[in-house]
Amino acid sequence: GGARRPAGHVIERMPDQVTRAWGMAFNVGGAFDRAAVAVSLGARWNPWRRIGFGLDAEYNPWISLTASRVAAGAASLYIPVVWRIKSFGSWELRSTAYAGATMLLFDLVGADKGSIGLFGGWNPLGLAMPMGSDVKLVIKPGDIAVSAPQLSGIPFYYHQYRFTVGVEWYP
């Protein structure tokens, strides 16, 4: 048999995994309402246990299924704000909001290539799971993204509902 613990012995609970302050992120997403792909690369900064920030650059080509064509789409630079809602050990439920700028990468009727406007988005609920001590797999099944590269004249915006999968690395 095993050794018996003395009466009154308290077993200490291990603390939840602490997110390191600085890291990098890579994400790939696909829009299911308007065919598109989104690829982003960015930095992460976690000054607090529950709140983190980033700076992401994204390329978002748009796809026409009826014309079997891919358009250059938009490029965006934005700040994601990550709110870690609940932790289950080292797993996290999160919500992420995005705000920044976007640029149209091709000419459209009424919207010129190079037009710069606002980018915004929200992921109401995502999941981050550990893949070792330095890497997290992040799944965001309900990303909402809006590119509004032209705000003057006749405003032009393009919204997408995306399924996004990413990796965060904290060296």
C-alpha cells in the first residue's frame, strides 16, 4: 500500500497555466457566406491574465464561385483584443474584438483600388487549447469581419462570417 497522509494534510491545487506576455499568432479562415479566405500574421501581448492585445496584418482575397475567379480582395492591419472568459485548466474560452484599417486591393465599380477605410470584427466565442508548453491551437467558429475600404462618396463595405483556425506561439 501507499503511504497515508496525516490528518489535516491539504493537497495544494496547481495554478492554471499562465499565459506568457509576448507571442506570435498565425490564423487561416474561410468565409462561408461570401466565399473568401483570410490569412493573418501578428504579435500578441498579454499584460493581464484575462485580457490580451495584438497587432495583425491580414490578406483577404475574395472568391467568385459563379465566375470561378479570385479577386485580390483587401489587406487589413488591426488590433485584436482578446478577453479570456473562462479557463478550464489550460483550456480557454475567449471572445475577441478587432479594430483597424483596411485597403481595397483591386478596382470595383464605384470603389477604387487603394481606397483605405475601417476594419472591424468580433468573435463571440472561441476556444484555445494547449499543444505543448509554448503553443496554443485557437478555434474561432463564428468570426464576423467587416471591411469598409471606402467611406466617402458611395460607401463600400464587405462583411464575412468566417470559420478561423490559428496557432499562437509564446517562446
